[in-house]
Amino acid sequence: MTTLQTACLPRTTRAVVPTGTGDLAHHFTRSRMARAHDRCRFVQNTVALGMRVNVGLLLAPTRQRAPIAFARQVAMYLAHISCGLALTDVGRCFGRDRTTVAHACQLVEDRRDDPKTDLMLDYLEAAVLDWYARCGEPSGQAH
């Protein structure tokens, strides 16, 4: 099985049988967060590979060196923009606050003025959108 096929497999979660209104809401929230986690994980791996950084460093609780911090900001930006995830969900996936994600998105947008950075972001975004096309889940579509 290829890496792409593995990435398209649904995340295994325990079966939840909703019995009441509260359980049903918990089930849908859990499913939404599981999808957000899967999307973030794919973006993290794509950015780590594309920017040649260790994926573990993207999730480190400290800032790290500037290239690692920028790679993390790019991953948060793509998770929000390309995957359509809420800032809060992206923040949870990266162990950061939603305001940190918003700041990262602004910094990345500002750096798109550089043609090389813009081209790199275009390639990474295309990789994420291609994954969605192959897995049958278009960007930003809520289930």
C-alpha cells in the first residue's frame, strides 16, 4: 500500500452509538475533531517533507529556530486556508492558541510577496488539494 493510499484511510475510532441529544452532539464534535486532526497531520507531514524539517519539531512546545518556526506557520496557514479548518481547530492540532494561528496566517500572507516563497506555498497548497481530490474530500467541505 502506498503512502497516499494509507493517508486516505479513515482514522480508526471507537464506535459511538448516540443514545441521547448530548451523546449525538458529542459524536459529531468528536468526528469533526478527528477529521481536523487527520487533515492537520497530513499538512504537517507535507510541509515537513517540502521544507525539509523534522515533523516532530513542528509540534514542539517551544518556538525552535526560525526555519522551523516558519515551517510551523506555513503548516498552520495551509491547515486553515487549504483545509478550511477553524483557527481554534488548527490551534488544538498544533498545541497552540487560535490567536497564534491567526498571527501565523498573517505572517505567511505577508511573506507571499516574495516570489520564491509564493511559489513554494503554491506547490504545498497544490499537494494538499491534490490529496483531497484523490481521497474524495474537497477542501473546506463540512461533513
